[in-house]
Amino acid sequence: MRPSVALAAGLAGAVGLAVLLPAFDAPQPRGLSITQSAARRIADQEARKLDIPVDQAWPTVSWEQNLLVEQELADKPDVRRRLTDDPVVGPRLAGYRVSYYRKGLEKFPEFGYVIVGKDGTVLGARSRARIETPGAKPTAEALRPVADRFVASREFPGAPAPVFDSVRPNVMSARTDHAFRYLVAHAGEPKGVHFLLYVFFTGDRLSGWELVEEYADGRPFRYELGGGLAATFGRLATIFVLLFVLGTIFIRKYHAGEVGVSTGGILFGLVLAADFLGNALVGPASAYGTNFGGTDAFWTAVSVVGFRLLFFGIPSAALVFVAWSVGESFARERWGERLASFDAVLRRDLRNATVGRSLLVGLLVAPAVAAAALVAPRIALAAGSVRAVLGDDSWLALNSLAGPLENVLTSLWQAAAFSVVGLLFSLSAFNRRRLLPVGLVVAAAVGPLLGFGLAPVAPVQGQVLLGVGAALSAAAVFLLSDLLAAATAIFGSSLLLGLLPLAVTTTGSARNGVLVALVAPLAAVAAVAAAGLASRRRVVYRYEDLAPHVRRIVERERVKAEIDAANRIQAALLPSADPHLPGATVASHYGAATEIGGDYFDFLPLPGGRIGLAFGDVAGHGLTSGIVMAMAKAALLVQVEHDSRPRRVLEVLNDLVLRTAPRPMTMTFFFGVLDPDRGEMTFCSAGHLDPYVLREGVGRPEAVSDWGFPLGVKRREPFRERTILLGPGDRLVLYSDGLIEALDDDGEPFGFDRFEATLGALPNRSAEETRAAVLSAVRKFTRNRPPEDDQTLVVLSLSSRQDAESAAA
């Protein structure tokens, strides 16, 4: 792909992103201006006011959405955008939840938690005591004035003018806790939802407050979780199925010496490191919603990271390892040039124009790949079949200890995983079988299942089904350029899809962090590309620079190409179809045991309406036998033009084989001249198997013997000619020893007795029927075992009296 074409595609993609992205931004954290670390500092200050022992706790920070409100407004994105500025609903939509857990004890109850809003305001704070902690047992009437004074003493974001509603005591053996409910008036969307302010007391001590929502009719809230579980299991199943399939191919090719493991090992380590680091950074936030019995928060986070590493990280890294090893082997056969720049990067040879051009192309087309991921989901969004949600990439950026830099790790993982598994392996494996469209379908399916190119929509099933656009676009980059350009496009598009929505909707320091995470990696790639292009040096491979397994692949492909060429030449030496001969019909079969066979037959027109019948069998099979057969064919064509007498033809061929064929190469040969009008055939045999004549109406085949030494034998008797008469309806059967020596599962040959019995059961059959019957008998006997020698059969039948009378009439 030329850079000018890539630039045009990139500009079109940028325009597409500007048009498409606003349709998906409703659930984004609009107006978020603080980072996770800033939220943590604000929460620590608030927690100390409630006597939460911050220094003794193990804290986690997680982005928490208002699931009830989000679900109620899922089909109303315009309303959702307007409610961002609503004084009641706006502050409640989302915020950072900082939880302070007890070390060495079960997670719940924690020391307490603080919820920090998108602009740094505190939306809730509460300290919690264990059930056995002693305390006072005050009445609700005694605490009500304290709660009212607390509510009146300050303004609560999301709860302007709260009005007392009710109180809910929690009586325990050691103390009595209370939760005072204050109703917040709100007449707009979402309908049927009560907005509340809770004030909590632990015993007689004020322990915090929180914003709460519930349905007005009292029904419980149920969030849709099944799709996420299905997507997780689907992704795991995809990885393990692909790992099994590719692992089987890898083992076979490894034993054949056609794969290397050094580059695959490097990719394994990089993918595993990116996955582990990413999980470790987001692990504390994941611990908030996960329970492992009585395990404390720290070990819960460690367990989450461990399970992800065991069931996802290691298998996915192993998948990349085998996909590279197998895919590289396939790609070296026909697409070696598409790996040149990728190889240079792996060799740390970055400063060259080959790498620079690939990186530049990948950067330029990245917006187009990202825009392609949003086209189908945007159409489905307009049709109402999916709804916009906070995407996984945005969730990672908001929940990771590294903030938006988490998306850089995720993008690197996707670039390595999908470019190797979805592109290198899928496309090269099917392309070698001339099934590239099937490879594109596989790549389109693998991309979304590996998490690449997913738009921020729900349900998950629709998200996966609609996520093929980016995968197909990346495949197009690979086909038009190379693997490094495709991997760069995948990396850039993943960053754009994950961080552009946040860059548009956030402000202040939050936006600054997003822009750094988005721009810095792309700028670094651009700098490497510029340095490479400036060097004007291109990657030039010398044969000795190639890895041993690559040299084996190259050598294998060279030999295969030569054999294919020889195969085509040999096919041109044999009759392409059964000839139409005056006064006779022919039915033939040729089956080579290897790519190049050593059998030969031909029908040569001679003066006076006569027909030359040639049938040869070079000892063995393979390339050498095919070459000898080709030389015999060339000499035969020259000789019959000069002198077509069978004995003279064999004398010339014998001299040729003696002078040119390698020792001790021999060749059996039969040559006859048939006069169909007279039914007379003169022939000469050089050690070839005796032909059979099937007389019309006679059920016993007649062997026509004319024994002689094979061609290539120096000391020999002179060739002898013999003449036989063939009547109307008689059939001449010529065959090679591959049919007679065909073996069954027990190693028993088909043999002459079965061959003659098969012919004897065909007293009045045509040439085509005779050929079919013989081949069927051999296949049935061998149970379709692959032949160990070339199998050739020619049946020539003179026109019967009925055929002659019909032709005359």
C-alpha cells in the first residue's frame, strides 16, 4: 500500500470517527475532571473525618456507575446526555468508589468507603463496623434530631432539599444501627424512580451518608449480567479451541523441521508480560466486586490476577506462540515479503526504510480501521437493536492504577494477538489452499472474540456479531501491505477506540492523562517511522541470514515448484483425453503414485490411417523416472516420422536409454502399429507385461506374448516383431505392473489371476465399461489404499459389426 493511499484512507477514517463517535458517548463520564489518584487523595481526607483508619487499610479504587439509572435510560441517549447537568441525577450517574478493607480479614464489612464524583465532590462516605463491635443502642427518636441537623448543615450533591421519609433500624446483640431515609424530589426522567439520601448511624455515632435510588413501586433491581458471562466463556472457548487446532499443526510441522521457536518464544514472553502487567494494574479494582469466601481483599485481588493469568494470559500467549510458528511457516511459502519488516523489528533493526514505511502506513490507516469498527454498530444503534454502554476500554482506563496507560498495554496485546492469530495464521493457512475468502471469514470471527474492534454497545452478543469491521479492515491492510503495517494499524485503532471517547468527554487533568496515553505512543511510533525512512536503508535478506527452519521452507518450496513444473510438463506429454480413432474406441486411465510418474502411453497417427500404440513403464517412479519417460517420448516422436516399424523404434529407444539414463535404470516398452481397416497389429515388446486380447463373445482373455529384454539392458537378444489379427468388437488391454502389484491391507497383491478373472467376466463390454470394471475391482481389493506404484490402463476396442452396420446406414 502506497503512503498516499494510506493517507487518503486515514483522512476518510478521521472524518468517519468524527461523525460516528458522538452516537456512542452518552454513557461516557461526561465532565470527568479528576484522575484516579486525585480521587484517592480526596477520599482519604474524607475517610479520616469518619475515623476510618486509612493507614491501616488496604484500599481499592473502582469506577462505579449507577446501574439502575443507566439501565432505565439505556434506550434514551439524548435524555441521558441532558441529565448529566441535572442537579439530582447528574451527580449520581457515576463516580470513583474508594473502599478501605481490613487486612487479613474477610472483605465485608470493610472499614468504610468514600464515593468521589467526577469533579472531585464527595458523593458519599461511610464507616462500617463489624457485627461484633460493641456500641450504644439508641432509639430512632433520639437520633432523628441529630440526623436532621446533619442534613441541614451542608449541601449534598445529588440531594438538594432532602425531606425526611423514614428510618430503618438494624438491631444487633452488641448495638443498634440506624439508616435515616430522606426523599429527594425529582419530576423528570427516569420515571418511577425514587432518589434518596441515606444518613447512617453506628450505635449513637454518625457514620456517614450516601445517595441511593430505588424503584417507587418497591420492585427489586435486576441488572443484565448473562451476556458478560457468555462473552467471557466464548472468548475462553475460542482461545482453547484455536490452541488445540494450531498446537496439533505445530507438533506435526515441528517434527518436520519447518517451524522455529525463537521468535515465537519472544512473542510469547511479550504477550504474557503485557497481559500480566495489565491485570496486575486493574486487579485491585476487580477485587471490589469479587468474593472468595473469607479471603481478604488483597488476596482476592491476587487470586483474580492469578485466575486471569492461568485461564487467559498463559493460554493466549501460548496461542500466539503456536500461531506465529505455524503461520510463519505457511507465509514463508508465498508471502515471505510480508514478514520482512516484522522480522527486522524482532531483530531490533528498527532504523531502516522498510520498517519505517510499514509503521507509517499502519499509523495512517489506523483511523480508518477504528472507524470501520463503528459503522455496523452505528446502524444497529439507529435501528434500536443495540444500545450504547461504557466500553471495556473506557472501564479499564478508569479502573487501572495506571489510568489510561492501561489502554496502551491492551492495545499492544491486541496488536500482537490478532495480527498473529487472526491475520498471519488465518490468512496464510487458507491462502496456500487457494481459499483466501474463507481465511477472511475466520479472521473476521477471531477478531471480536479476541476483543479487537469492539464498539461500546450492548448486549454482548450483538457487540461481537457487529465487531467484524475492524478485523476485516486490518486484514485488508495486511493483504495490501505487510504484517507490521497491520499490527501498527491494530495498535493505533485500539488506542483510538479506547481513548477518543474519553478524550472528548473528560476535562482538566483527566483529559490530560488520556491525551498523553493516546498521543505519546503514536508519536513514538511516528518518530521511529521517520528515523527509518530517513535512513533510506531497506531490509535485504541474504540466504545465509535466514533462520534454519526458514531455509528449509525455502528449499522445500523451491523443490516443490520444480516438481510442479515437471508435473505440468509430464501432463503435457500424456494424452489430455481419450482420442477419437477411426474404426476404434479408446478408454484410458493414468494414476501416478507420486507427483511425477514413470508410466507412459500415447496414440500416434501414422500414414494410411494406421495408429501407433506406445506404452512404457520406467523402473520406479518419481522425478528421475519422469525425465527418462520424457526423453523416450521425444525420441519416439522423431523416430516414427522416419521409420515406424516397431522393432526399429525399440532399437532406437534402447540406444537412447543406454546412453542417457542413469545406471541401472531400465524401462519396459510396448510399441505396436494397428491397421483398423484390416484388423492387423504388428508390435514389439521390450520386457513389458503381456497385453490381453478379449475376443468378442469369448469369456477368456488371450495373453499376447512377445518377450524381450527391457530397454537399458546392454547384453540382449534382438527385438522380435509379432503380428496378430483383431476382429470387430475385439478389445486390446495394455496395463502397467502397478495394477497387478496393488496390495491389500494384508500385503497380498492383486495378481494376474484376479486380473484375468476380471477381464474374463466381461465378454461383451465396451472399452469404457472394461476400464471401469478393472479399476473398480482393484479399488475394492485394496480398499482404496494409496497406490505404491503408478497405475496405467489402456483399453482399445475395434468397432463391432453392429457399430459398423450402424455407421454404414
